[in-house]
Amino acid sequence: MKKEYSFEDFTEIIRRLRAPGGCPWDQEQTHESLKPCMINETAEAMAAIDVWRQTGDSSNFCEELGDMLLQVVLQSQIAAEEGLFDISDVVRAASEKMLRRHPHVFGGQKELPDWEELKQAERAGISAKVESAKREALSKAQNEIVRHIKARETAQKP
């Protein structure tokens, strides 16, 4: 096995896991079935930050960030299979957002931008129907996270 892997290597690994002859578990996953995994991996990465701060050992932190990356790449691979977008679209959208939100670094603006003005400008390009659906879905997702955390806490009690 290689000792160094590129981002492209990683995306190819995930593609092969989903392809015919790949891993049955990975092949059966959907955007929805991965939601609990996304919650778990985020919580584990947050805990790994605390472990690193307490112990000085960053190995678990690195591993958990890798698990979060897996979630992004796996979701993107499923989306590519569905003809929605692929990981390059995700990287492009995130890059454009960072450039747009930091004109004081990338746009020659000298002062920090007004955060609310930036958010309002971003929302201007979104239909009222989509904006309403986003608010409703966010509320539902937040409730899912709370239920998931409570269920985990209950399961961990002796």
C-alpha cells in the first residue's frame, strides 16, 4: 500500500467502494442513511479536539477529521451517481463562498465586510420557496440531532 495519498486517491477509493465489486455496505448507503453517521462523526471530531487539548496527542483529531472528510466525499459520490453534482462542484462552491465572504483578503477591500450584508446578498439569489424549504429543513435537522444525542446518552447509561 502507498504511504502517501492525494485527495484524488481518496475520492477514487470511495468511488471503488461504491462501484460494482465494491463494498456492499458502502453501495447500499443513501444521503438519508448517512445522516446518523454525519452526526456521529461531527460529535467525534468535536470530542477529538478536546482530547488533543487535554493530552497533546492529535492523532485521534486527525483520524476524526478524516472521518468527516469521508462523509463529504461519500455524499458527493452518491450525488455524482445521481447526476446532481460531484466533489469538484463541492470544492468549487466552497472556494467561491470563501472568496466572496472574504473580500478584505481576496478582493482588495481594506475593512472587514458587514456579515449581515454578505448573507443578505447571498440570499438575494435564492427563491423564496427554496429559502423557506431551507429554514424548515434546518429546523428538522436540528431536532434530529437533539433526538440522536438523547438516544445515544440513554444507550450509554448503565
